[in-house]
Amino acid sequence: MEKRFRMREVQPAAYKPLIELDNFIATTEISPLHREMIKIRASQINGCAYCVNKHAKDARKIGETEQRIYLLSVWRESPQFTEEERIILEMTEEITLIHRHGLSGPVYQKAIALLGEERTAQIIMAIININAWNRIGVSLHMQPEL
């Protein structure tokens, strides 16, 4: 793969708001493990190897198990995930695959009932942000760190 520029170096002013949104998301009610779960699942869907690798490492550092990381892509068939995690993963998939239908009514209603409006809004912003990061990673062919 050809080497491409680093967005942080070429457009630091454009890069900064994404970092600021990351910092905001870190202050929300979303648990650190759930934030990493969102990042890994969206990155899998988007094909961002750099982000999958980075966030799987970050998840392990804060206590996520190898097994659950391996099973994220097949969470529907796996009993390892809680009801809250399932709605978070379902939201992540629907928002990441926005071209299908976006966040569906039934999933939105489940999220509101289980998580409330504020946490649902926070999760939506976390999903949006990792999707932006993925688009940078995929567009610029960022490679996973060894």
C-alpha cells in the first residue's frame, strides 16, 4: 500500500475537533469498556484495521476479555453480552450502516427505554465520532501498529 499523509500533520485544525469530541465522550456516562466496544464494532464494519487493532488493545488494557473482543462481530449469536451491550451494539451497527436506514424506530425506542435520552444521545455521539475516525484511517490507509 502506498504511504499517505498524516491528517494530524496536514490539517491539525480539522483534526482537533475530533479529539475534543473524544475528550467530551470520555466524560459521559458511557463506561470505558462500552466506549471501546463501540469503537471496535464500528471499526470492524468500516474495515479500519488501524482502529480495530488500537481499540482492541485499549479494551484489553481496561479489562475486556479476549473472548468478548473475538465475539463482537457475532454478538447476536453470543450469550456473553448484556442487554445494555446488545442495544449499544445494535445502535452502533445501524448508525454505522446509515445507508440502510439509520437508527430504526424499534432500536431507538429500546435505547430510550433502557438508557434514557441523555445516555442514548451520548452513545450516538460516540458512534458518530468513531465513524469519522474510521473514515480518516481508511481513506489514508493507516496501518495497525505492531
